[in-house]
Amino acid sequence: MTRVAQAYRRIAECGRDEVFITLRPQAEVEAECRAATGPLAGTLLAVKDNVDVAGLPTTAACPGYAYTPDADAPAVAALRAAGAVVIGKTNLDQFATGLVGTRSPYGAVRDSLRPEHISGGSSSGSAVAVALGFADVAIGTDTAGSGRVPAGLQGLVGIKPTLGATANAGVVPACASYDCLTIFAADLETAQTAMAVMAAGAPDRSWPTDTPLAAPPAPRVAIPGALDDLDPDWQAAFGAAVARARAAGFEIVEIEMADFFAAADLLYHGALVAERADAVGEFVAAAGAADGLDPTVAGIIGAARGHTAVGLLADRRAVAELRAAAMARLAGAAALMVPTAPCHPTLAQVAADPVGVNTKMGRYTNFCNLFDLCALAVPAGTAADGAQFGVTLLAPAHHDAVLADLGARFLGEPAGPAWPERAGVARSVDLAVFGLHLRGQPLEHQLTGRGARWAGPLRTAACYRLYELDTEPAKPGMVRDDSGASIAGERWALSPAALGEFLAALPAPMTLGAIELDDGSTVTGFGCDHAAATAGRDITAAGGWLAARSAPVC
């Protein structure tokens, strides 16, 4: 059975008509999959229905708003060019206004395992499509947590990248200043592959030359000092996640969250919500009964029209002040780890209190985009009440690779180049090291402290000699010599700015230059002034610095 046939069989068996607003005919998807080429060839892609797919209606979960675009959104186009095939457009909280997944005339999207509970929103259909095996990856959007809350409740990986990492063209705006395209997948590697493709095209924001490519070896990770808003089962689930993080080598520190929560409250309860009125307020004001407005969404957007420009400016200033205070609390930490959601409500609970429950769901998500943070939601087991439980790692803008590294360690998966490096938005250069910068050696911190990523062992071509220099502490010096041997070393990837810092601070007699490797390629690496090196003890026969240090002295 083909992957497409399997997906459509699952769709028929599950009877979840609320997941897709538009589902493409199976024959069309089969034909495109057979013709697909590229790194994502044959990958089934679900697209949140506020993101344009050429020829398919974009409804934003509002029938009266629907239009049919002639072109894909750039993010969709990039994924399709890499071989992904769109299976359909997914349901959402109308106009991406909600974290519950119930605010849609196309039906409330139910949890993948416990259908009496919510899916989480607003990217509800996208998350459930992946969780139920209808699609391999799905595009979501995130303003207040829409790309993270459904991931947490559905046991998925959700990547909420740095704002502007992908182009937002072809996306119905919610709050344009804080909107972000996201990816859902069942595992971190698949999510990273899709995110790298999506981000490689035309990002809306440039990345600095000192972008970190990995987390430190023993990263400090902050957690909330109190979890008063979680019931005992979910507090226990978060406690288990913290223990798992410690076992993965994380140093855990507790911080006060008041500044984070104060900003989260501003997203909906202040003037910042006026951006939602700017996006679709005129349509909502003129809409009639036949347009299919959700009453809760209509109320939120209608009320948002009453805010003033002065109020918006005041709240943006308040966010900036709260961000400065919150980032000071995070100083020295590689990331903040929080529960992705504080609870898993039933559909009945949301119906009884649609605004209050939604507000609670955003407790640990609403501040993220306001503070210009990137985020990675990962599954973290099951709570005692049967809910799938997830945690989210958050870090400053452009630290997405740090989160990917931490996420891989937390999940026990291999950590390689993260999606920003694969996409080319975070530039990297390779550096070959042969002595005190090797892993576990005294100067490794000069690499890891600059966000360098260990990229594996290497060997030079058989034309180098290695000497132990007469220094304190002892260190090696390597020079090219056609009568030499192959020398063992390591490859590290680091940002261009970090490499520049190394070059500027390089002490004599060390040099940086082209090193020939045993596979015929070259890489920038550490060498040594010839006269200084040859004045030392020749240790070439050992084949490397670590081997020479462990060999007995004759």
C-alpha cells in the first residue's frame, strides 16, 4: 500500500471530518507523489487554512472570507519544490484567534486520542492531521502559541522559529508584528528537515554573523519557580520532564516568571489585540449571518477596534520593559523550559467558558513572540490523567540551533546541524583542531562558549608533523612536511564571527590556514610557525595529540 493510500485509508477509518476544510482527491495526490523529487519527495503536507495553496480556497475558517489564490505562499512553494505534496487545507480557530481548536464553523477539532478533549489551537487541524497519520508534516502559524499548544497536546514536535525566519507572504495575518509560520512533525529530524526547506527561500529577517550553532556541553536551563496553575498530575509530569532534562546533562535553575506572565496578559487584554482588528476588522464589522463568523472570535476582533494608537504605543513600551526584566532573569541560561500547556480541557469545559479556558491555555506561550523568542515544543510523556504532555524550550531570537541541540539531547536523539545551518540562514565555517581545543581539553570552552558545534573526528593527509611545544601548559604545534604522517583531529562548525575572533586573538606561534585532509578536501585549521614547532619534541609517530599524551614517555 502506498503512503498516499495509507493516509486516505486512515482518514476514512478515523471519521474526523473536522480536521480538513479542503481535502484533495486521492488520485491527484498519488500522481504528484509519483512525480515528486527532492529531499522531501513523497512527504504528505497538510497546510493550515490561513496559508495560501494555489488553486485551493483559503478560508481562515470563515466561509464568507474565502478566496482562491493563484500562487502558493513562499513557504508552501519551497516545500513543494523539495518534493512535499499537499494533501489538504486544515481547520483552525477562526482567523487564528484561539488556542483551543473549537472556534470554527467547520467543527471543533478533537484530540487525537481522547475525542472528548480539545486538540489545542489555533493550528488544530494541522496538528491532528500529523498525530493521526493523515500527513507527515504540517504547516501551522503561531502568534500566541498556536504552533506549540497543539504540538504539546498531540505528542508532536512543533518548531516555532525566530520571527521572520520564513516569509509571511501568502498568510492571512492575525497580529502581523508577531505572526510566525511553524512546522509540526512526529519527530525532531523530520521537523528540522521541513523547517530548513521552508526557511531557505526568502526569510523576512537577516541573521547575525555570530549566530550560535549548538548549546554548551553542560547547558544551564531555567524553569519556572512555581507551577501554581498546574494541577498535581501535570505538576508531576513537569517534574518528570525536569528529571529527564537533568539526566540529559542540563543544569536546572529556577526563576521568577512574573514579568513573562504580565506580558502574556497584554497580548489579549491590552491594546496589542488591535492588530487583529487591523487584519480582518473591516470584514468582521461588515459580515452577515451567512458568512459563518464564530461569535467568540467576532467579539474579540470587534472589541479590538476600540483601542487607540496611544494605547497601542503604551502597551508596546510596557512589553519592552517587561522583556528587559525577563531577559535579565534568564541571563546565563541557554534556554527556558516550561510546560507547553497548563492543562487539557474537555470540549464541554471550553463551551462553558470559552474565553477563560483559552486565556489559561496561553499561560506559557503568549509572551514568546512578544519577547522575540524562538521556541521548540517536544513531547515529554503522558500525565497521570491520560493527557499527552509536552514541554517547550525557549531562547532569544536566532538561538534556534541551541534549541534544536537541547531538544535532541532531551529526546535522546542524535544532534547534527540544526535547521538554521542547513537552511543557510545561519552561516557556518569549519575549523579543524588538533590539541587543546579538542573535546574534553582545557580550551574546548573557547569553542563551545562561542556556540560552536562539534562535527566529528577527522584526519589530515599524510603530510604533517606534530610537535609538543615547550610551553606551559604543553600544547601541540603542527606543520606541513611531505615526510610526515596523518594526524588525528576534530572538526568544529562555528559562526564566521567566532572564527574571526579566534584569528584576532591567536597567540604566537599558532597560525590558522588551510589543512589538507585524508579525503583530499581542505579545511581551515590550526597550524604553527615552523621554527617554533620544530624546536619542540616530535610526536608525529603517536598520530595525534591525545594519543601522544597517553603514550608512555621513553
